[in-house]
Amino acid sequence: MKRNLLLLIVLSLSLSSCLPRFREPTSVLDSDAARATEQVATIAYHRMEIGKLQSGEYNTNVLADLELPQGVQWTLVAFGEGTYSLRFSSQDVSDYAWLVMPEGVHVESLVSPSN
């Protein structure tokens, strides 16, 4: 009896792997536009850090020739002695933005959680 039950469990697990899998909808963060926005935000982060290493302070001049993908823009959110905050957004990824700070690049949701 136990042997038959074990065989039944093993068989059902084996057969379940043959069932079609239903994929969750692809997240907008997995899109080409999101990857391009994150990549340019990461490049901006590295430029800001290299600029600080070279001059001793942060300066957005290092971003003057930064090539932005179509539909991507950046905004200076905050700038102070030893700190900065830049927001990169894409018209194709309206619910998210990438925040660039001395701590790194972080994605942020622009949609408030529903109650």
C-alpha cells in the first residue's frame, strides 16, 4: 500500500512537469526601454563617481555628453556638498524611475500602493 502511494506520488510529480506552464505577464522592468534607462543611469553613476575621484567633488558637468536613449530624460533632484540625487525616467516606463545617488542606482516605483 505504501509502495503504491509512493509510486503514485512520484508518477504525478513526473507528469506535472509535462503540463503546459502559464507564464506571468512580462514585467515592464524586463523591457528593452527599462534596461536602456537603467544602463544609462548606471553610466551616469560611474561618471559622477569618477568625476569626484578626479576633482574631489561631485559635478554634473561630467554628464554633459551623456547619450540618452530615445524617450529617456534625467532630472537633478538634489545637489549638495558631498551628495547628489538624479532621477532617470523613460516615457516608455511611466511607472518607474531610476534614482542615482552616491550609494548607487535604485529603481523606484512612481505609483503609490493601492489601499
